[in-house]
Amino acid sequence: MEISQSKQDVIQKTKQYKKRSQILEVWRRLKRNKAALIGLAIVILLFLMVIFADVLYDYKGVVIKQNIPNRLQHPSLAHPFGTDELGRDMLARIIHGGRMSLSISLVSVAFSLLIGGSLGAITGYFGGRIDMVIMRIMDIFLAIPPTLLAITIVAALGPSTINLVIALAVSSVPTFSRIVRGSVLMVRDVEFIEAAKAIGATNRTIIIEHILPNSFAPVLVQTTLSVAVMILTTAGLSFLGLGVQVPTPEWGFMLSSGRTYIRDHSYLTLFPGLAIMATILSLNLLGDGLRDALDPRLK
Amino acid sequence: MNHQGKRLAVLLFLLAFITGMLTGCGGAAATPAPQQEAPENTAAAVKPTAAEAPTESTPKKDTIVIANADEPPSLSPYDHNAIYADYMNQLTYNGLFRLDETSNPVPDLVDTYENLSDTEWLFKIHDGVKFHDGSTMTAEDVKASLDFAKTFPAIASYTASYSSVEVVDPLTVKVTTNGPSAGLLYDLAYHSNYIVPKALIDSGNNFNENPIGSGPYKYVKWTLGDKIEFVKFDDYFDKDSMPSITNVTWKFIPEGSSRSIGLEAGEIDLLVEVDTTDMARLKGNPDLVVLEHPGFTHNWLMLNNEAKPFDNPLVRKAISTALDRESIIEVALNGLASLTISQTPAGMLGESEVNAEGYNVEKAKQYMADSGVDPATVKLDIICSNETKRRAAEVIQANLAEIGITNVTTTSMDLATYLQVTGKGDYTGAIGGYRAFNMVAFLQNTFHSSAIGGSNKTRLNNPEVDALIEKAAATVDQEERAKILRQVTELLNEITPQAPIYQELYIRAYNKDLGGVAINSAGVLRINKLYWK
Amino acid sequence: MWKFIFKRVFALIPVIIGVTLIVFFIMSLSPGDPAKMILGDEASPEAVQLLRQEMGLDDPLLIQYSRYMYNAIQGDMGLSYKSKKPVTEEIWARFPNTIKLTLTAMTLAVIISLPLGIIAAVRQNSFFDGFSMLLALFGVSMPPFWFGLLLILFFSLKLGWFPSSGSESLKSIVLPSVALGFLHMASIARTTRSSMLEVIRQDYIRTARSKGLSYSSVIRKHALKNALIPTITVVGLQVGVLLGGAVIVETVFAWPGVGRLMVQSIMGRDIPMVMGCIILFATGFTIVNLIVDLLYGFIDPRIRSMYT
């Protein structure tokens, strides 16, 4: 007992040490990739903007405040991004819209990661019948193109922010479960897991402490890319009239509802479009960079 | 390190390039120009494209390409209620009557007619009317068609006015109505009562796939999801209205901007549905003509009169007077609609603005105070089933906040859900509209208690209103009927079941070389009258 | 080999049944009454109720579903609620268009992004590497309806090169397939690049180089073939994304495809039509992935041996 206790301590310490050095190593490699750094910088900037949105512009007093005589103003000093069809300041709406867009994507990714990830971990680790049943169910979901699945779910539940999140989350659960399952399968039978088993670790601790950290890399990459995909899908759903409800600003919705003005008031689509582009581009650059940095084969 | 620097340069270059392209093609025409000048400016930019269009080179065109947003559910006249399907029906079928430029019924297949008594009408059709299958129309076909139409529930409200049809001689039918009917001739002009060959009804012909009628154009081909093609019917009975253009191609383009661009680029000759945002530009284009006509479609903020506190007429009046209709029309339709404060459509027999009130915040606050309802407790959810309605609802949200009703939400719904919840009365508010060809039909379908569960969505159940509508429906004399209809309108304005907002404009935009384009308030467009100049 | 194909096709059946089950229940439980939608605004509640009974909409869901499946297995996919035409007829009329669009878009994406990925890998960290990767990302970062509208504004209206809508001429496929194809360049180019990088570092490539073969011929003869395996997987998986994107692109360009039909049918609660479309999509998507698996065999003999 005592021996095994001290052994576990050693394992624990080595692991912590290894973890720290791994993170440093990844950061060192990421630093070399300028594109990824730019991506990271933009992402951080976006998050700061979104977090401090209320400081920058008041929601009630500016973001949703209508001023109809002042509608459809081209960009000027007073309104750097112009005003929309209800005379609301576009810059303020873009900043607050980012909050909505990013939260929708992040929350839905978090949900699908949680559900898909745990399903993947369980099935990958235990294998056998559970694996069979759950993966067959996942196959069914995988057979429906994700956008179409999301459209069907939102149309069925009725368009609202919550239903949008549900649809987005459900449609990417299979992807996450596949990824986690795959990486669990890869490490399931390697030596240190067997060692852990040998010293009497429970299934739960093995999954949480050993296996999940190992699927961290692919999951992180997929998460960054998924956030981008979700933003794009939200925009597509808005285009089909299945987006958020007014007066909440959201990029995809703004882009979609500004499209009727695309020719005389192109700034109504240009700025939300650029915001979406910048976000997706930077998330992709960051994701690609992370993938390279996390891949031990590409040292 | 050097590579990295280059990579960074590329990134910046590319971003600059992309931004350039986006602003370049998205806004080049409009960016520097102030709002009012935009149309001229854009039109000038568009001009060279129109000149390049291949259509200019051909000397005489024998084809017209028309476009609208939605594909018709059916080419049969009997099993739908969609205005855009009626466009197709008008090409291949005729009714006994049709609506003229002022939206009054005039004889079409009918040659002469006679009102025998309050409930009996004698219709004599033209001799020698040919169907597309070569057969000649007789009174038997008329009877069979009208009897057939009565079996379709979707169009039941347009077949309810007549009870029986009898063949008097090979060219004459006698139609008996359920009591005196003011709406019969209007109903007979509606697509649900178009005439088809009896033989085809008997043989179980699918009129959706094989739309045989007597209309000016014959059906050729339906490319599902794309277009329907028609060709001129050489034996058309009405020689004065013989089509001048041989081929008609009707395309379905859901996206509004794509439609306008198609017209500007010369791919399309005539648009029957135009996005109001594109109007200014289309009007400024010297190669195009834009026609506007006030339509009968009456739009409003529907309120469920059974739901609290909207059962209180003072609350409804407060809401109605709080609406800044001008702003709503400006935002939702770019100003292209006629403002309305009356419960019934302008332009129809029996219109009136007596007892109707427009935008007045002070008055709205007073009504609210008089109602005894605390505006902070009012909860209104406005259902919108399309983009225009959503924009309108957004302005209404702000308008109602002015009188203290701050708890106003909006819900976007697809048409299917909208129809179900509003039909069942499972809602508080919605932006809705109704199109009818005459006042009696309008009133019966929107305010008569028998239409509750159907199109009476406010669920108004007022015996006085019901009685007046029934009286008007049974009054054949026009002047007498007008008096009663005005009475109903004024009573409804007093009750304010819902808050009227606007009446849509019918818009047609077309190639300037196209002649003979005319529309009426019912949206009827006679393609056989069009010609290339 | 045949045994493998047979097994895989057989495994498709429960997946398709599962898909129909899920979609049928989602559609049936959603608000919006198909009968009311057919009859329209003015129809009385009685008429709606009568039609509901006629259509069997009041039966328990499981019975409705079994009835649907029973007919479907016999090849009867039912009539569209909206057009009253056979679902199969409506779908087959549009299916070739969707195939045309997705194939052209995919080909376009592959033709552009494959060389981008290869050259990016061969010239890792060069100007071209950065340029090509960004170019590939450009497509994926723009919502397709916006990109589509910009294409129309520029190429149909300003330059007058291509029609803005429809499907008559060969020219009309250009813009929709560019709008759709651009969406997929990123993932293909990215995968090609990273798998090329991986392969280039392998020993056998070094050996080939040391034998005196030129760099380009090594890349052509040895590296490319192996690097293509992950690319093919991605192309296969992207078919699903492509079908999703097609829904939007088809709407913008009024392209008469199945994607738009499906969205319209979802909105109109046209359940038989939605079911028909989803069965087609799911089957098509699964078959494409099966083909992808088989293609591995042709490219990689090691995998081929696993099938036998």
C-alpha cells in the first residue's frame, strides 16, 4: 500500500512536470508560427472587445436604440460603421453582436464537446457492446449533413437563441465523439495506462486523469475550428430565417438582414461580413498553428 | 525568420486585397454618394451592362421571361390559394368573369348575363370557345367545373356563394345562389372557379400536371424548382386579346437581390415581385420601367381579442394610436406602401376613416390610462413570418415602449407554424395581412365570427358586426351595399380589433421595350396584353 | 473485396432507418400543421380536421412511421403534401442538378486546392506557402450567401460574364460552383499540405532522393500517392458539408436542386418530401464515404489487403 502510494506520487509529479514542460514546448513552437500568433492576437482582441462590450457601448441606450430619421447613414465620424435600417449605430452593434455570435458558438461547442467528448471517452475506453451501440447511433447522426440537421432541428423547435444553440450542439456531437474516441483508442492500450491499472486506479480516474489529457490536442484543434464553423452555420441559418430574435444583434443575422441593402448600403453587410471573416480566419490560423505545434511528429 | 516576414507581408497584402474587392464590388456605385443621389449614380454604373445584354441585338423577340419569388404549389386552379399560383392559372384558364383595371368583375367567358331574381343568374358563354385539347366549351363544362370546384376545401370560401348550377341550353347556365349574393361575380372571377373541360374532370385528369383550359397560353413544360414554360394558344377565343408574344418563361428566384440583378442584366424582362430596397435603383435605370399600384392586401398588427389584456378595447386603441406607421413603412418597406388607419382596405366599396385614429402618443397614453391596465404588465409577443414583418415588428417594439409597454418580444416563425398558432388563437400578437377582391369577402373572412379558427385571427365575435356583414352580403344593390359596408367599417374602427398599418403596393418592374403592362388592385396581370415595342 | 463492399452496403440499412426515424419524429413533433398549411388561411377548423384524418395525421406517430416505412420499402415514397406529385418524381427532377453542382464545386475545389497544398508543403514557410494557405482560408471564412451575392454583383451585373440565376446554360453553373467550391478549398489544401509535409520527412523519400532522383520526380512518384490518402478522406467527409452549403447556394442562385427543395419542404411541413430528401442525402453521403474507403485500397496496397 505504502509503496503504491509513493509510486502514485511519483507518477503524479512526473505528470505535472511533464504537463508543464509540454505546454512550454507547445508555446515555444506556436511562437515560431507568425500566422498562428496573429490569429491568437485577433482572437484575444475579439474576446476583450466582447467582454468589455458594455463598457464601450450601452446596450439599451445605444445598441438597440432606434433613431429612424437617422437611418441608413453611410460611415462617418459620428458612426464609423454607419447606421442600420433602424438608425442604430453599426459599430456598437458589431461589438455587441460579437458577444452574441461568440457566445452562441462557444456554448454550443462546449455542449457538444461535453456530450460528444464523454460519449467518445466512454465508448473508446470500454469498447464492446456500449461502443457498438453508441457509435451506431453516432453513425446515424453522421449520415445527416450537419447543416441540414441543424436546419431541421431549428425549424422543428422554432427559431430562438436557445434552440439555435441546441441545434448547433447536437449537429456536432458526433464529430467530437469520433475524435475523442479515436484518441482514446490510441492510448488505451499503451503502457502507462496498463501501469495505472496495475496499481489499482479506477476506470474513472484513468479516463479523467490519463486518457482525456491525451485527447487534449486534437480536441483543442477541433474546438477552435468548430467555433468558426458554428459562426458560419449561424449565419446560414439566419439567411434561411432561422436565426436569433430581434433586437439582439448577432453577426450572422446582421449580415443576412443587411443583404437586401447590399448595393446601396454595402457597409451594412461589409462590416458584419468582415467581422465574421476576421474571426473565422484567425480561429483557423490559430487552429492550424496549434495542430502543428501539438503534433509531436512535426517537431 | 525571413520566411516568416514574407508570410506576414502576404497576410497583410491579402487582407488588404480582400477588403478592396469587397468594398470595390459591393459599394463602388454608392459609397461616396449621399443617400438621395444613390439611385442615379448606380443607374449610371449599371448602364453599360444593360447595353451589352444579348437581348438588344435580336430585332424582334418572341419570348418573355418573367420572374417572381415562389414556385406555385400547383397548376390546377382548384387546390391552392396562392396569388403566385394564380399568375400561372391566368395563363392557361379563363373564368366566367375577370377583374378589370379597377378590380370590378367584367365578363370573360360570359357573353351576356342576366339577373333573373335575387338568387338566380343566367350566364350565356361565348360560342366556339376552344380548350387546349381542341374541344369546344359548352354549358356542360361550366357546370362540371363549378361543381368540381365545390369539392375542394382550400377554396371553399370562394365557392360558397352559389348553391347549384343548371344547364339551360348548350351555351347557357343558370346559377342559383344561397340567398341574394353581392359577391357571386367576384367569386366567379377568382381562380377557384375557372372553367375546364368536363371530359377531363370525368376522366380524372390531374390538372396540376396537365393544366388544360381555354386560356391564352398553353402549358409546355415545368422544370421543377426552376421555371415553367408556356406557348401562345392560337385558337384563343378572345381575338381582341390574342397574345402577341409567343413564348412565356416564368422563372422562380427566391432571393430578392438576385431577381433585380437578373432584370438589370437583361436576363429577365418582367418582375412581378420587387424588393422595396431595390426600387429606387430600378426606377433610376433608364432601360427599365417601374409600375406601382396600391393593392388590396391590408396589413396590420393582429391582436388576439380573447387574450388578456387585449380583450380590452381601450388597450387595443392605445396600441393602435401608439404606432408610428410612417416609420414602420419607412423601415419595413422603404416607404413603399400606403399608410392605413382604417380597419378595412382603402379603394374598396365601403371604405371609411370615421372613428379611425392615427399616430398620437399623447392619446395613446390617455387610452392606456383610461383602460385601467398598467402598461408595465402588458406582455405582447409579435409573430413575424418574414423579413418585412420582422422589421415592422422591431419598430413597433420601440413605439410601444413609448407608452410604457416595454415587455414586447418578437418571434420569427415559418409560415406553417404561423398559420397554425394564429389559426388556433394561440398567440397574443402578430403582423398579418389579408388580400380580398371585394369588401364583403374581406369582412366575411377577417371579422365574421364564422371565420374564427380560419382567417378571423383576432377572434372578434361581435353579433352586431356579424349581422351587418350578412346584410351587406345579401344586398345586391351597389349603393345600398356601400352604405351598409361603411357602417361596418365605422363600427370596426370603433371596436379596433387590431391595429391597421399599411396596404401593400403592387410593383412591376420591366424592360422598357415591353408594352401593355397594367395591373389592378387585385394584382391581376394580363400577360396576353403584353407586346414587344 | 466484394465481401467487404457487401458488408458495408448492408450496414447502411440500419443507418438509413435510424435517419428516417429521427427526422420523422422531429418533423412530426414540430409545431405547424401540414393540413392547415395545405388548406391555407381561410380553411375552417372542421375542414382542417377532416384533412388531418384523411392524411392520417391523427394516428399515433409510431403507426404513421410504420406506414411510411412500409410503403417506402416497396418503393412508394408518397406524395408531396404541397404539390401532390410523387416525392420520387420531384426529387429525381432536381437530383441531377444537385449532383452537377456538388461535383463541379468539388472538382473546382480539388483542382485549385490540391496544387496549393502540395506546393505549400514543398516550399514550406515560403511566400507561396503563406499565400496559398490564406487563399484557401479565404473561402471558408465567408458566409456562402454573402460570397454568392458578391459574385453575382461582380460577375453578372458589373461584368455581365455569367447569368445570375437559373440552370439553362453551361455558363450558369460557374458562379454557384465557385461559391460552393470555395467553401471547401481550405480543408483540402490544409490536409494535403500537412500530409505532404509528413510524407516528405519519411525515410523512403530521403532514400529516393539519395539515389539521385530529382526532387520533383520524387514528389510525383512517391510522395504524392501517399499524401493523397488523408486528402481523399477529407474530400469524402466534405461531401456532407457540401450538401449543407448547397442549400444556401441553391437559394441565392435559384439553382433547382434538392437542397433548396428540402429547406422549402421543412418550412412547409411537407413531411414526405423532407423524408425523401433526407434519405437521399444520407444514402448519398454514406455511399460516398464507402467509395472513399474503397479508394484507399487502390492507393494503398496495405489497406487493400485488409479487405480480403
